[in-house]
Amino acid sequence: MPRLGTRTLRSRRERGIALLVVLSTLTLVTATVADFQFNSRVDLELAINARDSLQAEYNALSALRLRAMLLRQGRQVTSAIGGMLGALGMDAAMLPSMGQMLEMVPIDCGVLSAITKVAASDAGDTKGGGDEEGNVFNGECSASSHSEHTKISLNAFANPAGNKAVSALIVGLLSNPAFERHFQEDDKNGTHAENPIELVGAIADWIDRDKIQAGNQVGDEDRYYTFLKHAYHAKNAPFDSLAELQMVHGVDDEMYDVLKDLVTVYANSTQIELATAPDNELVIGLIASFRPGVSFVDFFNHPGTGLLFRSIAEMRMLGAATFSVLKVATLIGLISGSGLEPLIDPAMVRQVFTDNQDTTWYRLEAEGRVGNATRRIRAVFQADERDQPFYYFRME
């Protein structure tokens, strides 16, 4: 066999090294390009998400502010509609509360787009804007309002005249058998309230200015807190936030999760505003109106209870169609017609509920959605305030 020369072997070796260098370079370049493409894609997605998140935030803010604007102008709107009904010969006293009227008006991006286009047209902007369908706001948004005057006012405990009324409402709420175990099992601090009356007393002690335990003239109201691992004292001042309720003796995490949607630290009314009260608040008020000796179980086992709630639902549906509201006198008539008067005292119903519709405190919830981004806002709004109407504001 012929032998290869030294030069031939060197040439082949050099070609092999060159090929290896080329392949290594191609691999490096491919990896670099792939990394560049990946980073570019990630940066693009981050930019899109940031854009959508900002748009979703502004959508939520726009819906929230439109709802707040309607609430602020509520009295003027109610007065105007009342005058119109009077001109038509209708009873203006049957006009629904502003809260109910606003629930009939959906606040969403479609409404916002329509308002924006009308405002632009009035300003002489004929170009318009928005997408092919005419939507100025991309994505979706919505806002709702809920009256704080339909909830139980914790700070009403500071008023001796309101203490009894508010106590009856909370005791009635906690009389539900579903809460029974909360008065039998210790919480994480190794303590618990023995009954609803003790828990209500602890709430009152948190607010009142003395050091005496409610219902026990020789007891110290701080004894529940001074022996804890992280000791503290009763505040002896009104609640500043609902979260403060978690510090009160007998209110564990699960109890707080239930109470936080049923109580308020804003409105000071000792009565429930019937016109805007949701079903859960309506039930609380009815329980607080029980005659002596009547229990939660007696009420819900009575055959007339189902009839009462069906009648209330029908009245509210009729009211939405005819712009009328459920009145206290009507509620008492439904109670009597359902055969529940032996269980529910009409005089107590008049004390617990009110036809007053002068709502000023609202809890607002707004949501904006664009692409995969969603932003939510929770706020507490005072419709009468001009400088700082938002007392609580949280973006999520």
C-alpha cells in the first residue's frame, strides 16, 4: 500500500481542525441567536403584559371614577327623577334609592366608550377613535357599589343609645347554629367567647372608654389580652378599620371572614337601610326582631319563612320594573301574611329597619381586564365629601 506523505497528513489534520472550528463557531452562533430570540420574545411578552396591565389598571380606575361620579351626583339625579315622576302624576315617594338605581345602570367599558365618544363629539373631534367596533377602551371593565348603611355599624357601640340596637343585631346574627362551635372551641390564642353576648360585650369594651368588662362590674376588660404571648390592651376608641376586629376577644380568623362583609366602621346608623339591604342583611334584621324565646331554628323551620322570602323576592323584582322600593310597612304586611307575626315583633321591625335612603357611604369594587392582565380595586367612598372622598383605596 502506498504510504501517505508527511505533507498530506498535515493537510488532512489542518482540514479537520478547520472543520471543528467551523462547527464550533456555528454552534456558538446558533446558541447566541437562539438566546437572543428567546430574550427578545421574553422582552416582548413582558412589554405586552406591562402594556395590558397598565391598560387594565386605567380601565378599572375609569370604571371606579364613573361609579363614584354617579354616587356623588346621586341626590341631584334622585331629585330630578322625582320631579319628572311628579310631573307624570306618579308618587315620587316610591322612588327607589340611589343605590338601587345605580345597580340598574351597568358600568362597563362599553358605557365608558360611549361617554368618551359623545364627549369627543361635543368637543368637535370628528375623527373619533377606538377599534373597528368603535370601542375606545380596549379590554373589559366593570364597577359596582354597595351601601355601607345596610351593614351593622360597629362604632355605634360608642353611642349608649345605639348600643342596645347594635347588640341585638350582632347577637341575632351569631345565634345561627353554624357559629355554635366558635363558642365551644379555643382559638389560636387558647381562648374563646362563651356565647354571643360575651363576644358582643368584648366588641363594646374595645370601643368604650372605661376599663370595666361589659356585663361584669368587677371584671377587667383587659384580662383577655394581658396574658397573651404578645400582650396588648383594649383600644377604648372607635374602630379605624375592619381588620382591627381581629384583635377583639372571641373573633378568630373564620369568624372574621364572616363578619367583615356584614359589619362596617364607616356608617354610624343603628338601623338597616331596607331599600338597599341584601338578603343576608335582611335576615339579620329579621332575627334581631324575634319575639322573646324565639330561636333561629324556630324561624327557619316555620313553613311561612319560605313564603316570606319568595314574597320579598317578587316585591323586589316588581320594584325594579316599576321603580318602587320595599318599605318597612310592606315588609310588616308580608310577615303577617306569611303567618310569622307570632315569631317576629312588628314593633321591633320598625326599630331595626328604616325607610331612610340618605346613603352617603359606599364600598366600591372595580375590575379591569386586558389580555391576560387583570387589576382589581377596592375602595370606600363618601359621596358627600369633596376634598378626599376616598377613605380606603387598594389596588390588586
